[in-house]
Amino acid sequence: MCILPQDIYVRSSDYSRTLNSALSFLLGLYPPRNQTLNVSYAGVFRAPYNIQQVPIHTVATEDDQVLRGWLACPELHKRLAEFYKSSEFQKKESESAELRKQLEDIMGIGKIELKDFYNVYDYIHLHRLYNHTYNLNITEEQWTKLVYLADWVEYNKYSKEMIGDIGGGLLANEIASSFSKVVAKQSKTKLPATTLPPLSKRMFSSVFSCSWFK
């Protein structure tokens, strides 16, 4: 498949991990092809390994209102602060203290805060996916508790009652606007693609865990 510049518009948050995700996705979507270009003034040009290069657009994190702007929302920070002070959260902190201490010892790290527990889950989950658990002596019982606790924290941080449309509202509007332009034939772009940072994926994944906690 050959790239037509008007067919695709790719946007990424300004983080190396999401930029790399976008690049990897595009290298798979548009496989290498022979694209030698003969020009008289400088000989022969070709892309490295014959890859097809698709522009990836990004905006500095501090200026990105679509993919990261909601993290600077004062109302969301206020709600999160209230949640962390709630009796429900403090009860879960007490209940999970033993598990978090066990994980601190296993991983050889400092204090694990409940509000940031997803970072611990994410680290261990990736090690399990790639079978790099030789230095993580975690039992299946601990893993089950760990997954539940991470889901509980993220669901309560990003539930409908907590975040409303603060998180994905601008992004949803951007997607809807792109579709509307295509339908109205105001845009030639056939594939608007966006790479999301992990925190956005945490927000969306928490939605699918909501039935656990209702």
C-alpha cells in the first residue's frame, strides 16, 4: 500500500513512548516498498530500509488541550483531592497496606502510595506479558489482589461521577468533527489517527472495570 499524504493525518502527544507507538503503528500499516527517486542534481535517493515515512504531528505537552489538557483542570484536581481524603479511600488504604508492603519488599522500592498504584500494576503487568518475572516473586493470589486494587483506584479516579466529560470531551469532539468533515466531503483524510498517553488509556480502561465496583 502506497501512502497518499491527503489520506492520513496522525497526531501524537509529545512523549517519546507515544511518538514511538505512532511510528511503529505506521511502519506496520504502510510496509516498506521500493521508492527510489532518480534526480539529476544529486544522484539517487531512497528512505532507509525503503520505509514509507508518514508525518506525525504533535503539540508541546503544556499547550496540548486535546490529549493532555484535562490534566490541568482545577475542578478535576479538586475532586481527586476530596476523593483521597474520603473515608472510602482511607479504608482501602488500610485494607491494602499489607499487600503494598509486600510489593515494596519484592520490588525493592520505597513507599507505594495507593493513589499511584496503577504505576505498580503497569510495571508488573508488562513484566508478565514479556515473561520477565524472574526477579518478581509474586504469587497468583497477590497478582489477583493487585489487579483488583489497581482497577478499583482507576475506576474511582475516572468514573463518570468523578470526571464527567472532562477527560475525553475535547478528543471526542475532535474525532466527531473529523468524521463530519469526511461525510460532508470537506476533507480528503480517510484515516485520522491519534496515539494516546498511558494515563488516557487508564481512564478508558477504568470504564470497562466499572461493573466490579457497582
